[in-house]
Amino acid sequence: MRASGILLPIASLPSNYGIGSFSSSAYKFIDQLKIAGQKYWQILPIGPTGYGDSPYQSFSTFAGNPYFIDLDELIKEGLLTESECRDSDFGDNPRYIDYEKIYLSRFPILRKAYDRSNCQADTEFIAFQKENADWLDDYALYMAIKDSYGGLSWARWDEKIRYRDLDALAECRLRLEKDIEFYKFIQYVFDKQWKKLKQYANQQGIKIIGDIPIYVAFDSADTWSNPELFQLDENRNPIAVAGCPPDSFAEDGQLWGNPLYNWEVHKSTGYSWWIKRIAMSFRWYDTLRVDHFKGFDEYFSIPYGEPTARNGQWMKGPGIELFQAIEKQLGKLDIIAEDLGYITESVRQLLKKTGFPGMKVLEFAFDSREESDYLPHNYDRNCVVYTGTHDNDTIKGWFNTISREDREYALRYLNRKSEDVDNISWDIICLAQQSVADLCIIPMQDYLDLGSEARINVPSTVGLNWKWRLLEDEIGQDLLVKIREMTKTYGR
């Protein structure tokens, strides 16, 4: 069935507290999606972020980001006061997130809420702990220990704790009891608020598309508590790390630094960790975009300590066996495969075997030197078309920076004259909407016709990413009607 939706990270929503959250703005955006005739809201990963503020480098693949907790809801529950929230410094720029200020202010105020919660007597909290113990216990312990070390990576903790000596961990649980419970409490609050928001979205006819990174961070509860699942040496340092080989976009390749999976161990367990991970994702989302799908066919392995990705090599991944194990346990799932970049025939075959729709990005389509799979006349129905993703510039920014030849090619394809570029964002959106792709997802920035200042992320850079936010009342009624009319015109 043809459908369309909008890509907007939760962090990019407006709010009074420096970063988007599960607040009234999120409910308002769902209402706007409904008015605009949309059926999907695509978001980015919602795990707790660490260094670089990237949602793709999280302290846990199972936990939620405490920044997204709605403080106004905690005020209503009597756990915080308006003045406490108002007097905290979350940054003063409504357009961009100040992560340093968020980090320094959000946890102290959440701690106040925890201290007043009497959560020990809350039967729902007790049930949540039991239901999620297989990941929550290790995550809360990891975060409490990490705080006691001033935020240091677990690789720099005392040896007995790093190696998870049972007596050392028992001592930590006793010494850090309140800190551990605090981290469990904020996961409980996150889970409760997110489920309420998702339920509201579903009631309005909106499905949530979530996003799961293929890899986990080295400095994460996942790696610390399950070292056998990763390619680590006897000192629990990575043997090799993840990345991408050199290409026209990055001459040294991309050195992501994530630990690689020990796929033989995963296979020996029937891929149980992956099954739990995917099951958790479908508790949170209706549809799941799986990042870097190519890595399941072949993954790029870079020796640990290399300064660039130049000396990496391709290694065989788990292939269809992993997805067969997941389907056997969880049934047929609504998954989108992120199959962007250099795709080999074996990746195409894996995608075909799974039946998952792949992605088509129009910003990749207009290479004047060669025919592209991303041009709409080459699509089949089983795909998801985007103008751009969170890793791309906005349409307006992209069009202003591509070569003259590529720009002229795009205009020819659109049947536009070179001087007729005022509506380029809408022209490309229209191209996506009218394509045969079953699903069309448009970033909110493109509907707003914003430039490069609204870009979410520039891959392989740190410091300026993940910061852009929507302004209050930036989405007007006229725009929603215009989106709805286009959506209706193209049968979505």
C-alpha cells in the first residue's frame, strides 16, 4: 500500500528545556502529521548518547535517552517544580541544542525527581525491573560505576571491575545502590512516557519508524557485559573495529571505531542477543530501519589502532541465517534495510532473500557521469524513497553545492530550466511522492525549504552535528494543507 511520512528526530522537536522530548510538542507534531495526511513518523535511534552526541554511539542498545523524558510531566506528577525546571540552564538557543548544558543540568534535575518518587513502593516500577532485568541490571550498574569514575570508559576502570569479577561487582552494587536504582528509575519513566506517546500516534493512524545501528559503542553496557560477543583480545581491547573503505566521499575511508561482532559466538547461541535486541526494538517501534545492512553480508574490518580505514578488509557476515533465526522467533517483521553506498551483488541477493525494502535517496540520483539506481524510473515498488536522510544535506543545501553538470542533469530530469530553481525542494519532493516506491519519507527540513544550516549530520565529523531543532509554530496550517494535497494527489 502506498504511504508517506516525515523524518524528524525527537531531539529536533521544540521544547522549553533545550532539546526535543516526549512533551506536548511531540503530541502536537503527531496531530500535524495526521492533518497532513501522513501515515509514518520516522525518528533516529533513541538510546542514551555519549561522546559526540551521536544517537548511533549509545551507552546501551536497550536503554532510552534520559534527555527525552518530559519534565512537564514530572511537574504534573509532583516530582519537580516549575521553578526548578525554569531555573536550570538547558541553553538559550531554540534553534540548536547545547549538549554540554543539557548534560550538566538534566541528570541533577532527574535525580531530584527520583529522590521524591518513593519508587520502591511503586508496583509498576517493580514490575518494570523484573521484566527488563536481563539488560537493565547491567546497564544501571554500568552507568553507576561510570559516574563513580567521573565518566571514564570501562576500559580504564579497575581491573576486577573491568573483568566483571563477581565479588567486585557485588561490592559495587552495595556501594552504589541508590545510583543504580536512579538509572533504573529513569529508564522506567522513559519507557512509560514513550509507550504513551507511541500509543497516541497509533490511535491517530501514525506508525513510528525507528532506527537501529548495526553496531554498538565500545564504551557501552553491551560491550562491557557481553565481551564474548565481540572481537576483543584477552585484555578486552578490540582486535579490529568497524568502518568503511576509502571512496569518493572520504579518501581515507571512515573509521567508526565500534567493536566488531564475533559472529561464530552469536551463531552458537542461536543469535539470542540479536533476537532480544530486535524484540526490544519492536516494543518501541512499528517499523524498524536497520542501519548499514551491507554489514550483515560483508563487514569492513580495520585493525585496532590504525589511524585510518585504508588498511581494512572485507570479512564475511552472518548473511540470511541471522534473519531466518529472528523470523523464526519473532515472526515476519516490518523492516527497512539501509542499503546505501557501494552495494555488491551478494548484498542485493541477501536483500532479495529477506524481502525487506531497500532505500532510494534522490540526492544520490543525479550523477551526470552515469546512470543511477536512485533515479525514480529504475525503482520497483518494494522500496522506500527519500529526498535525503539525516546524513545528507537538505535539498536546498545540496542543490547549491553540487557540480554544474549534476545540477543541469537534475533540472533536465525535472523538465525545469536553469533559472527555474526557486521551488527545487518541492520539485524533488514531488518526484519522490510520484514514484512507484511503496513508501515515501521526506525530512521536515525539506518541506520547510531550509538550507544547509538545518542539516542534522555530516558523517565523519564531530562537534556540529545532531543539533538542529524545529522552532515553535514553524509548521503552519498552510504547509500542512499543501503536504496533504500532494499526498492525496499521488495516492499516498
